[in-house]
Amino acid sequence: MPQQKNVPTHRGEHSPEFKLGVVLEYIQSPKKKKRICQENKISEELLAQWHQEFVAKASQIFSGSISSPVQLQSASQEISAISSPKTDFQVLPAQPTWGIRLNKGTYGSYQPPSSSTKPPSWLPESYQKEWFNMRGVIIWDEHLRKMEDLFAGEAVRLLEKLRKNPKWREEGIAITRIITRSKSPDEPKQKRSRKKGKLETEPVSEEKKPESEKIEEELFRLNVEVGDEVFAFLEQHEALLREMAEEDEKHKIKVLGDVYTMILGWAQADEEKKIDLTKLALLWERRAESHTWVCNLPPNRGTVVLNKSNMYWSSCIERPNRFKHDSPLFVDLEEALQWTEKELLSFQKEEAEAAEKEAQAETEAATQSVRPRMDLTPYRIDPAALEPERITYRVLIELTRMPDHFKTMEMSFGKVMRYDEEFPGPMRIAHELGISDTVATIEQPVGPNDGYNIIRSTAIYYQAQIAMAQAQQLWDASDIQRQYKEGKITQARYGIEEVETHYCTWLGGLEEREHPWRSPQTREQHMADWAIEETLAYALDVDGFREVLHVSSEFMSDDKLLEILHHRRARSKHIPVATRLESEQWIKQRSK
């Protein structure tokens, strides 16, 4: 049985010390009210009466209503009994009656020393975790048992409001929120009739009448005593609050955009389900998850897709080896599908007409009399005449280098085209490959900004076997194979070249799977082809030269081919000197 405290000496009489001890015990543990009453053999009503008397008398000390020395001494004695040895109770430190806290999400929290580090005891348990994690400023009042959380932007506006209006130092800080409510209709305007001179009611137009209004509602008001600390706390963290407010605004815009996009997506999905496919001319495949419609009309394809905002439909026509053909934006799906069908059918008709014209041209060319070939008998050069008295050799390497910089453009069916390519020059390539300019020279035959390079040794060899050994040594010593693995070089091969005939014997190489090197010619084939080209140059046979080169008149004109033949004839060592001089004279007159 628990020991009783401050038991009175006479039944029905209770000393001031006894009353004070019971009240203080109750203040310390209000939840043990029933047990306190049982131990001290008093009723709960009596305990409540003593508690009220204690609170009333304690407040008189601080309010100054006890003016006489006797009253002050009596009240002080009763209050001082809190720490008196006669009782078993001690003074507890006062708990904060208000609080302010700034939560920066997962990055930390801030609060003044006088504010509680724990959530209010009366706060429901389900909200206590949010008290630690709720982003923004949290303000509460213990007596009113009210708490409000402010977004960072609202806290900044509160600070600006306190700066503009100092009345809070006398009236306390009001914690408010903006609410929207229906606005009462305005009073009808009065106007005077011109005819009768009487006032008549003129109703306000419904179009100009606002349906709602925003007002500032006060939730609770903090005491004047804590105003300075709240103001100082907001000023101290103003920079952080403004940063958080900016982040919150961006997040709000993003969330609203996502919600709007989601709602539009639902609406568009509903539109897709209701589309009448019988009104469409072609067969369509719907991919519901990606809001995509595909129509294949070989060799072309049309694709209609919903854009990221879920607001517009766009179409794309793809044709082999051509750039994509994009449509304007459509709000209505059916319009986008019909536009795509129209374009696909138009391209199909265009391609069919082009194929028909090409077939007709081939038929006409076959039925027409073939232009008689030039008689090359007087100009014919025998391959044996091209054989040199002595053959010498040099090392030869061909390679294709990737550009250092380039831009890409996507074409139809995923094909990518490169443009604005920038290639390294011969000097840099030689440095990268570790080839000295005393050992070999590098040439870019297509042009100064191209990836095709020819490397030739500066040394000339009289024996093919020695030249081959030198070719292998130069290939192994260079950095070509490493750069091929890194993707800088796409293909390369090495061997030896006959200086006099330009015939090449290849020893090995690296190549692209999609674009391998052409199979090498035999020496007999090479010499025969060379003899034909020399003959055509001697005769200035443009038609024959075009046939050998396999170039169309659209790609190269007859006049250009004639110029090339004159240049070859002027340089040839196997054509009579007089004929070469004629070509040199032609070239000079052409250049004037």
C-alpha cells in the first residue's frame, strides 16, 4: 500500500502545506488524478477546487494585486512550499507555450532555443511524424492547441507583412491563411429614368460579376511576448526561405503540368477508343501504351504519335534513303490520320509514276538505234606496250579515318547522315600513327577534308620480297591497329605498289563488315583495264569512257569527261608526242 503524503492531523481539516503538496503532485502528473485523490482521501471535485485556488493566488503574485506585506508574505510562503523539505515535490522547468520550426525536407531543421524540439503532446500521433518532415515553417500555440504549417512562400509573405505593419508588436502576430469563398452579389445600381425622373434598378451584368473571392482568415494569434523572437527567426532564415519558395514554385508548376498532361492523356486515350476506323482508307496498327498509330504502305511508313504534353498529334512519313516528312500539329486524331493517309498515297503515286517513266525510258533506249561506237582501231594500245623495262616497288597503305567532329541528322527508318565533318590533315595523321615523314608521305586524293588517305613509302625497292618485308614492318610499327580498335580508323589495308604500273599486291588489312574492301584484281586484269583507258584517252572517246567509269550524264556532263580525257592524254607516256601536245594546247585555251 503506497505511503500517504501530508495527511492532515484532524479529520476534515487540511493544512495549507497539505493542499499545496496535493496540487503540485497533480500538476506534475495530471493523468494520475484519480490515484492522487485515493491516496490523499479527497474527492476529485475538492482537488479541482484547490487547483483553481492555487492558480488564482499564484497569478496575484505576478500581477501585483497583493500589495500588503502580510499578503505578500503569506502568498510567498505558500508558493515557496514547492521546494520545501516538508513536501516530496520539486519545481519543474516551464515548458514552452508556443513554438516555431523550419523544416528543409531531408536536409535539416531549424528552431530557436526557446522552441520545443518535440511535437506538442496534444498533436495526434498520425501527425507527429509529419511534424519532423513537413517542408516549410510550423508554428503552434500550446494554450490554444492550434498548429499551422506554412509553405516557404507563405512564411516569406508573413515576414514582409510584419516589416510593413509594426502593429504586431502591440497586437501579436496573426497566423492566417487565404481561403476562397462565394462572393455575395453586388447591390443593384440605381439610375434615374429620363422620362419619369424616378430611380430604377439596373441589374449588374452576370458576365462582369465575380463568382468567388479570396479572403484572409485568421487561424490564431501568437502572444505579444513571442513576436520579436518569431520575427527574428524569420529574418535569420529569410535567404533559405526564399530559396525554398523558388524550389516549391518550380515543383508546383511541374506537378500541375504533370497532372494536366495526365488528364489530357486520359482524354486522348478515350478519343482513340472512339475513333471510327471504317472512315480510314488504309490499315492502321494502334499501340495504346505509347499513344502511337502506325500505317505501313511499303516501301514507306506513316506514324502518328501524341506529343509529350498530350495535347497535340503529329505525323511523320518515312521513305527509304530520304529525310523524314513531318506534319503540322493536330488537335484531332482523325485529322492527323487522314493527313498521313493522303501523304502516303500521294508518295505512292509519285513513286509509281517515276518507276513507269524510268521503265519507259529504258524501253525507248532499247528500241532506238544505238549510237555507233567510235572505231578505236587506229588508237588501240596493247597491254604489252604498257609493260615497263624495269619494275620497282614501294610500300602502300590505304586507310579511312573518322572525322574529329561532325553533326548528325536522322533520316527515315533510323538511318543517320553525318554532315559538317572535320578531318585531320596528313601531318597530324602521321603524328598519330607514329610514321615519320622521312619514311613515308600521306596523301588525301579526294580532298583536304576527307577521311580517305594513301600512305606511300619514300624508299623505292627493286625486289618485291624486300618491299613486302618493309610493308609488314611499317604496318606493325604504326598505331593503325590500336586506332582501329578505338574506332578512329574504320578500315585499312597494306601491301606493295608497282611504281610504273600502279598495280597493287595486298598483304592484309582491316575492314568494315558492312563495307568490305573490293576483291583485288589480277595483274593481267589491271593491265588490260589500263590499256583500255589509255586507248579511250588517245581517241577522246567520251561515250566509251563514260561506259568504263559507269557514270551517268546526270552526274557528269560530256564536256567534263572530255576535259578529263585531255588531261590524261597530255600526261600519258604511251601516246604519240604530237597528240599529247594537241591536248596541252586545248587545256591552255580552255583555261583562258
